[in-house]
Amino acid sequence: MDFNVKKLASDAGVFFSRAMQFTEEKLGQAEKTELDAHFENLMARADCTKNWTEKILRQTEVLLQPNLSARVEEFLYEKLDRKVPSRVTNGELLAQYMTEAANDFGPGTPYGKTLIKVGETQRRLGAAERDFIQSASINFLTPLRNFLEGDWRTITKERRTLQNCRLDLDACKARLKKAKAAEAKAAAEHELRLTQTEFDRQAEVTRLLLEGISSTHVNHLRCLHEFVESQTNYYAQCYQYMLDLQKQLGRFSGTFVGNAESTSPPAAAASPPAAAAAAATLPAVPTIPVVPTIVGVPSAVAEGVLNPNEVKPPASGTRKARVLYDYEAADSTELALLADEMITVYSLPGMDPDWLIGERGNQKGKVPVTYLELLS
């Protein structure tokens, strides 16, 4: 018990001495040992690293998880050292709703079929997002957190210890100046030598830790490259999924013309005599205006049926186009495309605006506009 009391009294005395030295320095009544310029630069660089690492970490967390409540929940699970429960992504939730809606509307209807296809793509997008978030958290966020919660705490602790050693050193210098008796001077000089040795040792320890910030930058640079690679793969996957979806929807875009609920074949499929007979027996109903047929253009084009051998290019209006992506023809009426090739394109009256007639040498057929870059 006596030892604890003595230690408590000693610690209180040291604390009081440091407080007095710090106050007098602030008031300009005491000298202060200054650190060299290189040391000051190391500390400024470390502070800058810590501040920007915190900002980058927080904003990356917002990027990966915009929902504040979800971020708070993940933070609590992390602090409790428990596994974060799996959470459905927004894309996966949207896919679920689209699939359920398609079942209600009828999976065989054009709208239902499209909902199923789009929902499947949204599910794949959601799964890709989940993989990206997991990869970014492991390869990028975790190293940043480890620096702030590990290395930086150690640096802060050693800097605080160095500050206390400096205050002790300057307090000893002040006591040496005030000492009058030879015995007091000898005691002050001995104490000064001890505190100077302790200060030099602590300064060297702190210096080594601060110089380690360069290694931290190298590590964070590597993690940043991994983050960019994960993000690139994620967006490439999303882009490919959407291209595939666009291609699938483009193949049966013509089925959405007219009454979407009708399951009967298009009027163009009926023979001319049958169509005439039906027109004579059925009452007149409003119809979609039809663009008049011009010479050289088969009327079947306006109705969605294209025979490439019957199509003749107009006298004017043809354009050159560069193919952006490979395209596989769905049937004999379409023209297969290869990326970066040049073809001639033109439109015909009554054609779906999302399609053009493309020509490559003696080959011709329908091509999707979204796969082309039209040139002047």
C-alpha cells in the first residue's frame, strides 16, 4: 500500500510538472525544445495521411452501401465481432418483384416475357454488385481500417509519449537554471542527462514509425489498384449483361406493335384473299396509319416481314455506319455484324425505328441501330 501511495504521489508530481511547463510555454515564459525540420515534416505527412485515409474510407463505404442504417448495422456487427448477415441487393429485390409481376400478368404475354428477361438480368446485376462489394471491402476497406485502428494508434501513442518526454526535458532544463546550490545543480544535471537520454530514445522510436508511412502509402497503392480492378470487372460484367439483354429484347421487339394482349398472329401473316374477306365481314375499327408504299419498296416491309432479296436501296438517303459490337443474326432477315466493320445503312417506310437495312457487298438484312455509329 505504501508503494502505491508513493507511486501515486510521484505520478501526480510528474503530471503537475508537465502541466506547469506546458502552461508556461503557451504563455511564452519558458523555453521549448524544438524538433528538427525533417521530424516536423514526417509528423505533418503522417497527419495528412491519417486525415485523407479517413475521408476516403468513409466515402468508399458510402459508395458501396448508400443506406446509412445498413452501414450502422454493419458497424455494430463488426464491433461485436459477429458475422454480418447476408443482405439482398436492390437489383436482386427488383428481379424478385419483376418475376412475381410476370407470373401475375402471364409469363406467356409479351410484357410477362420481357419482365422475366429483365428480371433475370437484374438478378445477375445484383449478384455482380454483391461480389464487387465483398471484394472491395476485403481488398480496399480492410487495409485502410487496419491502418487507422492499428498503425495510427501506435503512432499517436508514441507521439504522446514523446511530447511528455519533451516536457520533462524542458522542465529539467528550467530547474537546472534555477538551481543555486552545488548539490541542487548536480542533482538537476543528473536528472537532465536521464531525461535527455529518454527523450532521444523516444524520438528515434517515433521517427521510425513516422518513416513507416511511406510503406503505408505503398500498401495502400496496391490496394487501390485492386479496388480499381474489382470495379472495372464489375462494370464490365454489368455492361455485358445489359448488351445481352438488349440483344434479346431487340429480337422480338416487333411483337409489341398493336394489341399486346392479343395472341393471334399478325395481320401480315394472313393471305391477301383471307384478309379481304375478313375486311368485308368485320365492322370498321380505327387502325394505325400506314406509311404509303413507294416504288421499289415491298409493302411487306411496313408490316414487319422482310425479304432481303426484294429490298432495293432508295435513290438517296443511304449512310455509312461503323459497327460498335459483334451481332449474331437471329434469322435470315437479319445481317450478322462484326465490330469495327463499315456497312451501308438506310431506312424504309414503316420500319421499326430501332432497326435499319444494312448492306455489306451482296449481303443485306436488318441491323439494330444500337449496334451502329452512324457517320455523316
